[in-house]
Amino acid sequence: MKRKALVQWASFLLGVLCTAAPFPLFFIPNHIAPGGITGVATLIHALTRFPVGSAVMILNIPLFLISFRKIGRSFVLKSLLATALLSMLIDLIPVQALTADPMLSAIFGGILMGLGIGLVIRAGATTGGTDMAATLLQKRINFISVGSVLLLLDFIVITASGFVFSPQSAMYALISVFLATQVMDRTVEGLESAKAFFVFSAKTQEIASEVLATLQRGATLLHAKGAYSGREGEVLLCVVIRTQIPQFKSIVNAIDPGAFLMVTDVREAMGKGFKPTIA
């Protein structure tokens, strides 16, 4: 249990650092406002020279007051700590811009920021701002990923950056936000994302036995009836990690070359053989 807590806090601290670093390294010197509260703070800095980190903290206060009643106290306090650290690090990290190329800044800044936010979310917190707003919304509409909600919320900020800086800056910001959401979703879900296979075959029992023996993956046999033929049979449902996809297809093809295969993305897989059901 102590080890698990240490890993969570390590993820939390590393995530905050990765979220803060892109601002002095890439975003602020290249006039890129990557959406959200931090993007708004970047625009305020460009117009008034007010420190980005301090603006982030001030802008987050109302959101934390609203969130305190709607989500858990522990989550809010941890997120408040993340936001306070993020605000300080943005203003105090003693680094200079790594590049003056806005495209490189958008790409590497977006990847680093997405990794950081994802690590913080995995540790049971957010970095405040639209990250927290997205988490609140995602609790109500859980069929949409946190990254997709963030992308919607960031659109207004990116559009505003086109007026404050230039249309090109808004385009670079859009690239960075898109990359950040992709990396964040992958980080939150884990690298071992899964695929679900539905196998329609007369040899589902044989396929299931071979999958269990070769891939050490369980399977479920679902009762089915053909709408046209009226024939009854079984459909094999099996969830595998991405690296096992070629093996699974080979097993099905070897046993029944005429089998009909349907594959779909699995947003998250938890339980035996995958990650634990309790984070």
C-alpha cells in the first residue's frame, strides 16, 4: 500500500513538472496559448505582462470553489495542490526557450503537456482550469473522453489567441492542444489499451480453447441466432491487448479460415489479466 501511494505521488509530482515545463520552454516565448486557463493566462501575460503562473492561480480560484461542493474533498485538495505547484513552477523554472520555431514548440510542448496532465489525472487529481471542468463534465457524460471535452472547451481560447497574437499562432495552438489530448488520453488509459474481438464461427469452442492456451486470455461465448438463416449458434467475445492482435487473428484463421471477425476499440479494460480494478 505504501509503495502504491509513493508511485501515485511520484506520478503526481512528475505530471505537474511536465505540465509546467512547456510554458517557459515552448509556449510563452513563441506566443502559443494552448487552450484552457493556462492559455487564458498566456494571453493575459501577452497583453499586460502579468506573470502566467500567478494568473493561472487567480483564475482557478472560482472554479475550485464551485468544484468543492460537486466532487470529493480529497480530489479538490489534491488538485488545488497541483495547481499551486503548477503556478509556481511556470513562473520560477529557471530555463530559457529551447527553440524559436513555433511548429517545434507546438509539437513538443503539446506532447509534454499532455503527458503531464495525464500523469496528474492518473494520480487522482487535475491541474485545475479546464482540466477540472472537463473532469466534472466527463462524470456526467462518461461516453466522451476527458481529452475530447478538453478539446471543445479549448476552442474559444485558441480562437481568441488568433486575435491577440496572429491566426498562425492560433493554428500552432490547435496543433499543440490536439497532440496534448491524444497523449493525455493514452496516458490516462495506459499504453496497454485493448481491442475486443467478436468471432462468428462454427468452431468457437476450438478457437476459445486455443486462445486460452496460447494467449492466456479468457473468452465468452454468447448465444446468437442468424436473422436471415434462423440458425442458432455461438459468438466468441474476447478482449486482448494490442500486441496480441496478430496472434489472435492467426489462431482464428488457422482453425476456421471462413470465420467472420469483428473488432472494436475498448476504451478501458480492468480486471484479471489487465490493470487492477481499483486505481
